[in-house]
Amino acid sequence: MKAELITIGDEILIGQIVNTNAVFLSKALNKIGIEIAQITSISDDKEAIIKTLDDTVLRAQVVILTGGLGPTKDDLTKHTLCEYFNDTLIENKEILAHIEEIFAKYITTPINNENRKQALLPSKARVLKNEHGTASGMWFEKGDQVIISLPGVPFEMKSLMTNKVIPALQDHYTRPFILHKTVLTYGLGESVIAERLIDWENNLPKDIKLAYLPNLGRVRLRLSSKGNDEALLLKRVNDQIDTLLPFIEDIFVGFEDETSLEIRVQERFIAQGKTLAIAESCTGGLIASRLTKNPGSSAFFNGAAITYHTQSKIDVLGVSEALIKTHSVVSEAVAASMAQQVRKKFNATIGVATTGNAGPLKGDSDAEIGTVCIAIASEKETVTEKFLFGIHRERVVEKAVNKALEMIYKQLE
């Protein structure tokens, strides 16, 4: 069965915000066997909403709108839906009490009539109480179709979707199972992997699809299939993965839905009783951020120093000024010294360092823009690598972060 998403708001159309709601909704629906046929972003305008609904209901059984449900005059979704379904607004006393309670407990400004008007809801809609806000969700039915309107505030939408909409859709429709299983690889590009897998891919059953999802130093391989027997579906996809892994065992790091590379790194550090310290220059603390966002990282992560300026490498880490003058601040020699020094300063088993020229200017080094040096130091040895990641600043930094994580992971094998 098919669903379409309609995201409402000029802030999306002018690029003021990223449409994260569509990403969340797509994943949530896909997990329960509902495929997304189309995502449309439109202005908070009555004619645009009605025209989009007219088009969408011709193609999809489930339509979900987000946005346009606030207390201000530019929030038109509720009124437009009322007109669309030839309905009238009535006061919902439970929702009014809920709105008044929110203002009494959590909001310092007094409640006004515009806030109370949010308790006026279409009489034909099933009201979905928003536990975290004042804009209720609404569920309409049109024959076998369901049209659902949700607030645009992401955490409010996610709560309603998870706790009310998904269970209701599961009760309302008999759905197939859609299975995606994504293999994570680091270290080789898409074309090289594809060449390795030519024969394997040619022998895939027709109902199992393979997609390559490259992203800055890593490639995800997604196998997808759908059917009515979940256990059989899972077995068939897993059987194919078992035949896939021997082709990519040197670059395989896990499965996307089970664990990230950062978690894998954490698990290896803890299992081996080792600790980590990082000195970051061109990556600006992003490696440390990726590693410490997960619970339990304090068990292995001793600390980090963001020594962005050349002088800070000398003053904070103790890198030799003569070494920098001889080799340049963007060099394997300086990266090695940074890794060795940060390991000692934080009393860690392993030290990691990055130094590079992400651009657009060269800064204190004559190294070509896109040059990044990464070093990993242990008590026994220091390993360094030099890379050229292109000329796009953000891509250079993200590639450097991904490559550093890959190198750390392999260091712990």
C-alpha cells in the first residue's frame, strides 16, 4: 500500500529549515509495510493544500500532512481540512482543558483567545491529543483512505506518530512486510565495491533489490524486499547477506540498524581495556563529538584537545616548533607528534590526531587544499596516513572524520 506526505510551510520552501519530518515519517511508515510514493512540500495556503490533497488522494491510501496547525493566522491547515471535508469546527473540552493546563504549568505568558481556539476542531475528525503541545493531530477517513494532519514541530509530531498514528494504522490496515537490511562498509568507493559484487549481484533473486548508498568514505549496501511472511522474508534476505559478506569482509563494519561504527569502536575499546585521547585540528572536535554522543563513552574516552591554530599545537600539546617549520603544520610528522603528545597528556592507551588544510585558504601550510594527515599512536608504534579529500571544505572535514574512525576501528583488530 502507498502513502504520500505533504509538508506545509514557507520555512521549508525557502530553505530556512530542513524537512526532517519527512525523513522520520518515511522511516516510520516503511517499518510497518507502508511505502512512500511521493513527498510534497507546499506553502501554508488554502488553495495549495486543497489542490495537493485532490492530487494525492488519487494515488495514496494514506496521506499525512504536517505543519500549519499553530495559533496564528498563517496556520490554515485545520480550517482548510474543515472546508475540504465539508465539516464544522466544534470545541473539544478535553483539548481545551489540556491547553489551559499547559499554559498554567509551563508557559509564563497568559493564555489568550487564539490559544483557546486551538481546541476548536473538525467534528468529523478523530482527535489525536498532543501531549507535548497545544496543536492536536486529526484523523479523517474517506472511504478506505485515511488523511492525517499532524503538527509541524518535530518532537510533537514524532510523539503523536509513534504513540497514536502508527498503532492506529496497524489496526486499520492489513499491510505487507517491507524489509531493509543495510550493511556498513568503510574504506572503498562505490565503483570498486560494485566491481567486486558483479557476479553476486547478478545472482540476486528478482524480489531482493540491492542499492549502493555512498557517503564520504563509507558505502552502505541496502538489501530490500517485501512479502506477507515476515520470518521467511528475513531468512531469505539474511541468506543473501551471508553470501555477500565474504566479498567485503575487509571493509565490513556492521549493520546500520544494529550499531554504528562509533559504537563498534566503543565496544572494542572497552572489550580490550584500552583508552583513547584525540587531538583535532582540521576536524574541529567532530571526531570527539561522534564518539562521545553514545552512552558509556566515558569508559574509554579520556579526553580531547582541539588545537586548531598552529601555536596551540606547540603551547597545548608540546609539538616542536622546529618540527613544524621543517615539515609544515599539515604533515604526517606533525600529525604523529600530535597523536603521541595527546596520548601522554591524557594518559591514554591510544592517541589520535588530525591536521589538514580543508580550505578555501591554505592558512599556515603550503599543503594542497584537501590534504589531511591522520595519525594513531600507541605505546609500541605510530601509524600515519596522508589523504587528499578534494576542495569542498565540508566534504573534506567529513571525509577526514569518517577515515579517522575507520583507522581507529582497524587499529583495534
